[in-house]
Amino acid sequence: MNMVELAPRRLPAPGERIRNAMTCDVEDYFQVSAFAPYIDRASWPERECRVEANMDRILALFERHGVRATFFTLGWIAERYPQVVRRIVAGGHELASHGYGHLRASDQTRAEFANDIRSAKALLEDIGGQAVLGYRAPSFSIGRANLWALDELLDAGYRYSSSIYPIAHDHYGMPEAPRFAFYPNGPDGLLEVPITTVQMLGRNLPAGGGGYFRLLPYALSRWMMAKVNRADRQPSLFYFHPWEIDTQQPRPAGLDAKSRFRHYVNIDRMEARIEALARDFAWDRMDRIFLNQE
């Protein structure tokens, strides 16, 4: 596996503002992997689904600030809320795949994974009316043990993935992977675009969203992303979820302390921080930044 060949990309001219990639994983609060031991998957259809209202707020925020983003959308959500998919497309955003039912790639056989990514792609394209080129595995669940998933994505017609996180984490991560866009299997293969990290103290530290963004002071997150633009001359890749702005979401009973802290820490500050990001950086869709799609 060749993990050192960087994707070809036009570097910005001196003084030119770098466009960063804004992404959102479209799923609801009860679908997160950390809640799997507490929420039966069979109960999903009966649960209060809050993704539509949360997405309306996110799309309105992006419209106010002229942000165009990539939305990695679950097929399960698209099937039940096709109007959400249509609003994403109508807003000029990129529609991408998060799989069908938020199953971790590492928990599926190769055949199951192939079926999941193909069915999600077909469903999203049918509803959205545009080609789906990108995929993000739930919980960044592609790593050294299941790199065959990248071949399956390429065979299914995807052009890029954002599924390998080059950090050490208790649930995911492949810290030896490159920090920036690369072709794991050579330039004829699938492009992999990792979430942004910064190198400090000999380690890759998360700098591109998720719970870390809610936990750390905003000024520190802004500094790390700006450092990637300034020192590495690379786009930052940021991600978040609709449920992260939802302070009124139902709270499942019996959560362990770690899961409860990770899920709920500072969600009351999240929307304001996304608004600050929209003001402080230039943003665009992943396909435009990394695939030169216009």
C-alpha cells in the first residue's frame, strides 16, 4: 500500500486565501455509535427524529454566510426525509454518502459493506438527482485491518473517501496514515481525504471538529486550523453533526459517564462556534477542493 503519494492539487498563490472543506455527517442523535449499547437499532423508526429541524438551522446558517459544504448523508435518513436531501442540493451543496444505516465498516463483511455503500449511493442519487462521489465511514471505521473497503468504494463508483483518521483513538484511527489527501492504492485508485490534524509533541492531534471542537476553546481550534493553512499550505477539513447543535434532544437512560460527556459537552455553544467558523475562514465543498469539480 502506497500511503505517501499526495493527491495533486493546485497550491494557492502567496496571499491567496485557502478554501477549507466544511462537512456535516447527516445522522440523528440516536444513531451515533457510542449509543449502540443503549439504543436498540430496531427502535429507530419509533424514536423522535430531529434531524430535519436541525438541518434547516444549519442550511440557513450556511446561506447567511455564503458557505457551501459537503453533507455525508445516511441512506436511512434520506429514505425517510427526502426533502432534507433536496434542500441540500437546492442550496448548492455537495451530497455525499455516509452509508445506509450507520453500520461501522469494520463491523461488516466485505459483501455486506459493498451492498451498504451501493444501496446508499443509488438511493441518494435517485432523490438528489446528482452524482454521489464521496463517502465517509461511520466513526471513521476504515483502517489498517479493512483497507479492502477502499477498493469496494472505487468499484461502486465513488471518487473519494474521508474515512481514515490519522490519530490514535480508543474507537478508531490510523495514526501512521498521511495527514493530507493521498491515494492509498496509487493515483488510479480512490482518493482519501483525512480530517485535519496538527503535529505537536510528535503526535497528530485532532483539529477538524467533532467532540474535540466542542471541548477545546474556540480560539485554540481556530489557531490549529489556521496553522494548517499558514504553515502546511493545505486546506483544513472540518466535520460536525446536526445533533451537535440540538440542546433539546432526548437523553437516553443509562449512558456511561464517558459516552455522556463526549456526546453532550458544550452542545449549547456549538451553533455559535459554527457561525464563528463561517465568518473566520473561507469554505467550500469537498468535490470542488479535492477533485477540482466546478
